[in-house]
Amino acid sequence: MAAAAASRFLRRAIPAAPIRRLSTSAAVAAETSLSAPSGEDEARVIEMKGVKISGRPLYLDMQATTPVDPRVLDAMIPFYLSRYGNPHSRTHLYGWESEAAVEAARARVAALVAANPKEIFFTSGATESNNISVKGLMRFHRARKRHVIATQTEHKCVLDSCRHLQQEGFEVTYLPVRPDGLVDLDLLADSIRPDTGLVSVMAVNNEIGVVQPLEEIGRICREKGVVFHTDAAQALGKIPIDVEKMGIGLMSLSGHKIYGPKGVGALYVRRRPRVRIEPQMSGGGQERGIRSGTVPTPLVVGMGAACEIAMKEMEYDSRRVSALQDRLLNGIRARLDGVVVNGSLEHRYPGNLNISFAYVEGESLLMGLKEVAVSSGSACTSASLEPSYVLRALGVDEDMAHTSIRFGIGRFTTEAEIDKAVELTVRQVEKLREMSPLYEMVKEGIDIKSIQWAQH
Amino acid sequence: MMAVASVPSRAEVLSLLRSLLQTARKFSDYNIREYAKRRTVDGFRENKELCDPSAIATAFADGTSQLELVKRQAAVYSLYAPSVKSVMEAKGF
């Protein structure tokens, strides 16, 4: 009886999939009606997608993207105004000044990861860099190397590139991770075969924030003569990266995760010993043939500025972000039970706190937290109601995987925002638990796992 | 990096701090404004113990260029400020 009520409740709690409308930006603007009541004192209200909010939500989704640092914007603006030259133009000042700016940016990106500027290639983002790395390397060596290793918790674009390779006849090992999200080094070493061409392990996971033991992975790969690729989009500027010390052969970087602009990223390709890849883009041979297409000077300048700032501010930022993470976690734990942190707490980038709240339906929680911009996992998969594949790879139970929320803390997050987020989250979780038959049953001492669910 | 200017006086340093804080307050964006104020105070605190004259001069020159930047960006932000503010600034919050 109680179980039937519970399942009815759960079905009701799952909101209908949002209707996606194709619309121009003008239509979007029209949809967003900003009602401004008369009188200055009255708070304005935002209304969008049927949600009414009394202000712009406090932003705790730094893994999806970060706000642009005003110092980055300041560096970019001149290249949108008078310095509009094509950096590949060789015959006039416009081209020369753009080229100089691009090269200065390249040096800044290189400095942040202890690389040579000649090893940095600008791309459209980490997704493109991951595609070039995985597919480009294997296609170049297709005659002798037939096998790729990637962890199960890689970003979608790495996994999808691997799937593509499988269709071309390559073999892929999707390496399981331990329950704390970290790679099992012995298992990794055992999985490497003579025809393995590439090992791809994400430096900092986008969903759970765990930091992989890059140095150890790099050492294993070096010993076995396999190229080590790491997706460092979430790691750049947040944890120290040294391509030499970590034995990295290929690395994907992104601009908009480090307070830079969207639409720009970089690929690190080792020169000594040289890592060779087949380019995906055919064209004018820019970026030394690795990535044809005009280099977007303003974006690249922004990414360079973001890297320079990250280098100066890394220590200051990480001290703050750690303190804010403690504040958030302690604040929630002090007032709620059944709170589980997904992924290792010790080997973790503190700006990413992925928490599951037992006996609460995740989507309902997110809908109730409309004043807090958070996500249940990665932005790429947040539209689906499927539990995250990353959490499943960790062995998180289905019910807990459904209740996860990722809090992303960054450079511009304030203590007051954290306190507000704690307050709103606790209030919402308590409210949902109050009307949850599951929580009631647990309080009565019924083991939920013993319930036989109908229609499942 | 750049030609090191003469060592600033205590009054000049304090005046720079005051100007930075005053300009930071003009940011229309809640998060940027709070960051600019916080980073200014923390930056000056970090450099409080500097005694090497050239280091002091470099830090001062850096702060002066940051002031120019903050002035420019506070203006840019105000040009494009959204009509609805952060919930952190809304009343009753």
C-alpha cells in the first residue's frame, strides 16, 4: 500500500520534459517578459519558461561555464574595435598586430601548463581538442595501433570519439573507476596492450570534481610507450599542471571554464618525443596544419589573459574556494541527514561539490531551487532524466544518483551566496522530505531496498 | 617589466586604495563588485610587509593600472547592466 503510494508520488514528482521551441533571439527576448511594477522600491521580477524569480539567480554552476573576468574582457575589447586584423595577414599592420597578440596569448597558455608555446594549438574548445586528440592520434597510427583506453567517467565527447573509432574497427577499453571516482592504476597498467595507442583520462572530472593521479598515470604510459591524453578543461588554472612532470602527450584545454570567453580552447601536443596526429579540418593550414581556419584573435587574446590571471591568482582563488566548499558542506551537513558527497573528498577540486540527498527526487529539488543556478550533473546531459553515467560508473545506487546536485564554486562566489544556497537547499530538501512517503517509511524503520516496485 | 617609477609615499598608496575601493563600488554586477572590493583589500594586505623599494614601486604601478582597468570595466558593465539584479540584492533576501 505504502509502496504504491510512493511510486505514484515519484511519478508525479518527475516533471514533464520541457517543450523546446525553435526561436530566434528576438522571440526569446519577447518570451522573457520583464515586468517592472511602478515605484522604484518594488523588486522586479523575471519570468522565463514559466518560472518567476525575484532576481537573477545566484550562480553556482561553474563547471558548466564561468563568468568572464572583467580583466579578460578588458584585454579582448580592443580586438573587437580597431584591431580587427586577420592574424594570418602578412602584408599589413592589422595582420601583424593581431599575430603578435595571438602569439603572446599562446605563450601565456603555455606558461600555465609549463609547455613550450610551439606545443599549443588554438581550437574552438575542449570538445574539438578531445576529438582531434582521440581520433587524430589513432587515425595517424592506424597501421600499428588498434587499441584505446578511456575511463568510463570521461566527458561525452571523448566517449563519443571512442565510439566513432570502434565503428572504424579500433578496439576501446572503457576502464572502470573505483567507487571514489579514481582510476585503479594497476588495472590501467594491466589494460595496456602492445597495440594500445592512447590512454585518455580526464584530469578533473566535470561532474564530480575528482582529481586523477596524473603523475602516476603519466609514468605508466611513459614506461609502456603509450601516449597519455588528458582532458584538462576543468583542471586548467585550478590545480597546477606540468606537462613534463605529468608525462602528458596530448591535453585539451578550454577558455570558458577559466573565466575566459566561450568558443575558444587549446590543444597541447608534445614535441619531444613528438606526438603526431591527423588533423580533422582541411583548409588554409593555420595552426601549423593541426587546425585550419582563421584564429579568432579576440577569443584567443581572452583565453591568454584568462591564463595569465589564473597563474597569478591560483593560490588566492583556491584558498577561497576551499573555504567556501567547507562552508557549504558543513552548512548542509549541520542541518540535514542523508547527505552523501559523490566522489573522493580528499582527491578533489574543491570548487566542485556533487552531493546526493537521500529520499529526495533530484529534478524536484532543482525545480524548487530556482533562485540558485545549479545543475544535476553535466550541462550536456542535464536535459535528460536519466541518472548520470558518471555516478553510475562510481557504483552509486540508482536512487541516490537521481538526487544529485552539483554545486560549482568559483572566483566570484561570495560567502553570502553560499549561506543563501545552504538556506534554500535545506529548506527545499526538508519540504520535499516532509511530503515524501519514502522518507516517512525510512523514519518508520522500513528498508526501502526491500520494497517490490510495481511496473519497474 | 616596465620602467620602475619612484617609490610612492604612504599617502599615495592609501589614496590608490581609496580610489580602487570607490571605483569597485561602481560595478553594477553584484559578484564582480564584491570581488573587486575583496581583491583590492586582500591585495593591499598581502603587500603590507613589502620593504624592497623596487617591489613597492612595481606593486604600486600594478595597482595604478588596475585602477584604470576597473574604471573602464565599471563603465562597460553599467552600459549593459541587466534591468533585474541578483537575488542577493533583492529585498527580503
